[in-house]
Amino acid sequence: MIKNVFPGGNTAYGFYSFYDYVIEPDATRIFILKGGPGVGKSTFMKKIGEELTSRGFNLEYHHCSSDNDSIDGLVVPAVKVAIIDGTSPHIVDPKNPGAVDEIVPLGDFWDEKGLIDKKNDIIVTNKEIGRMFNKAYSYLSALNNVVNDFVNINDGLMDFRKVDRIAAELTGRITGQLDRQGQARHLFASAFTPNGIVDYLESVVGTMNDIFVIKGERGTGRSTLLKRIADCALMRGYYIEVYHDHLDPKRYAHLIIPDMDIAFTTSEKFENRASAVYDLDECMEKGRYGEKAEDEIIMDILGKKAVKYISEAKKNHDRMENLYIPNMDFDKINEIREKTLNRILKYAGV
């Protein structure tokens, strides 16, 4: 089985990282890849992933929100091993050096003179990448402001007593009491990418046996409801996975409780196979359509603008990679990749 997620996202608050949750701190081994763009970090992980998949391992691919065709992390849950891209903007350094984490310095295999010759191009391109992301984040921040206005409109129309009754019914589904401390893992299942909003919900929510859909407009209390369910599950000792809103990571969008084989999601794409659907719009008085319609138009414009500049940043990043690629010794990187793969197989007892 392959699970696809985002460990970080382009949000209203800039780049937001959940990289601390890629794998538990007491993992068997964490390989942290270091090196510039174009040194082959994503390919390094993908090729190891392909080999492990062919051997029957379940894997997690942690995708890059700035290029969802690229990956920033690979996790092998069965042996508690991860490979992580530890470079900007999601800088990861060893927390337990040697005992758990180690750096794999792919930058050791570049031609320094060749890169120095491209120094000005690298500096200019890097600056342009930063400028494009700053513009994208400005639009995402503006988008979130309008979303909050939309939320405030609906908040004033809600009968939250009805929402409380739904919350009581949903938290009542969390049964049992485990003799352990509850734990939460935080990630994104969707993100603003150069290709628009991309989600991997099928590999997250879609794998659960029971799916409960909590639908409704912004401001109807979906996130708050998910937080109440999450708190209930944690108090009962369950391990949970929280998937955050791709615009505002303070909001919850999806909740998974693997031990119960259950998912709670705000995505309506699962309505046809849901165990139950809860429509929070039914808890809201109708009205103020004009204001909300205006906000919807503005939100669409701002979202498209943000994606445009994330896409422009990606184009410049591709140019940057093309400056590095001719100056890399990929034969040596392939040797390191094979050694890393063999170590992972050894940890797995293969």
C-alpha cells in the first residue's frame, strides 16, 4: 500500500512545516539528504521507493507542495525508517545524531568550480524564486482574510446547539479506552501546488472502512467539530492522524483513527461511500447571499493568483536545477543510494 501526503504546505502564513511528524523521533533510522537543487534528492528517494515496493513494502511518499511530482520524504513504516530532504525551506537537522539521524551529504558530489562559474545565475534565480513565493504568500494571506470574512458571516447565522448534538453523536462513536497515552500526528492531505490545489485523500481517507463526511460551508463549525472528535480520541488513548486545511493549518480538515479503521472528513467526494453524512448547512439560517457571493468571487481570483506565482517559482526552480545538474557526479550518488537501500533492507531483516 502506498500513502501519499504533504509534510508541508504553501499557506496563508507562508511555508508551513509538519516535518517533525514525518516519522517518530525514536525511529530506527532517519537519513537526512543535504545538497542544492538538482542534486537528485527526489530521484534518490523515488528509486529506493520503487525497489522497496517491488519487494512488497508499504510506503509513505511525502510530496513537495512546491512541486507535487517531486518528493521530500520517504517512510518505510514497517521498519521505522525515513529518508527526508533536509534543505530549505524545510530545514531538517539531526536531533539524535548517530543514534537515530544521520546526514547524507549529496553536495559532496558536485563540481565546485562549475557552480562557481554559474554563481551569478544561481544568485539571481534564487532571488527570483523567493520573490515569486513572497507574492504567492501575499495572495494566500489575502485569501485567508476573505475566507475569515465569509466564516464570520456564517458564524452569525449558525444554530450551534444543533452542531453540539451532531458532535455528541460523532464523539459517541469513539468507544473503548486504551491503556496508553493518546498521540497525534499532523500532516497535510492537500496543498496549493504549481498544478493548483492537489489532494491525496484517496490514499488517506479512502483507505478507511468507515468514512463519516462532515459537509458544510466555511464557518459552519467543521474544523471545531473535528477538533472535538480528535480530543475525545486522544483522551481514550488512540493514535490519530490530523490532516490540516491547506490554506489555514490552524483548521482541521480530516481526521483518521487507524486503530478503529475510521475517518472523519470535510471532503464531499466520499459522500457516495460514506457510512453517514452530516450536513452542517442544515444548522444555519439562510441569508446574506450577496455578501457571500462577492466573497466567493474574490476567493477564486486570489487562489488562482497564488497558484500562478507558485507555478512561476517552480519554473525558476527548474532553471536552478538545470544549473546544478551538469555539475553533479551522479555515479557516486547512485553508489550512495545503493548503500542506503541495502542498509534499509538490513534493518528490515532482508
